[in-house]
Amino acid sequence: MRNHRIESLGALLLAGAAGWAATIHVVEPGTPGVVSLPPYDSWTNAATNIATAVGYAEDSDTVLVSNGLYLTTSQITVDKAITLRALNDPEAT
């Protein structure tokens, strides 16, 4: 019985941790109406480059990249357990 309670507590802790995951938004530089400020949690305060968003993200977060053309000057390394995805499809991003 005691082990069951511990397992249940562990499941609750894991479920709670998953609830803290954030969605980091990315839009093209120069997108009208955007003021790029952390925590980048909406389209109006989105990051304006993918490297900034990936650097800001933490494990379990999603970096959601809007349609557009994104130019990079260096390789972007994803060394965290994050999801990096296009808003619609990769061909539009």
C-alpha cells in the first residue's frame, strides 16, 4: 500500500511538471505590432529569431515558429528536451 502512494505522488509530480511547459513564439524580424520581449509567450511579444527562442526555452517547452523566412548567421544547436515546430508546415517556414 505504501509503494502505491509513492507511485501516485510521483505521477502527480510528473504531471505537475508537464503543466509548467511553455510555448515560446517566434515571428519574422520586422513583423508589425510585435515588441520582442521575454517570456515570448504570445505573438505580440514573440522572439524575432529562432536562436533566441531556443536559447530562452527550457526542457519540455515548445518553440513555435510562425510562417516566414528566417536567416541564420550560425548553426542553432538544440541541446535541451524541447519541441521545435512550425506553426503550419515546414514549407511555409
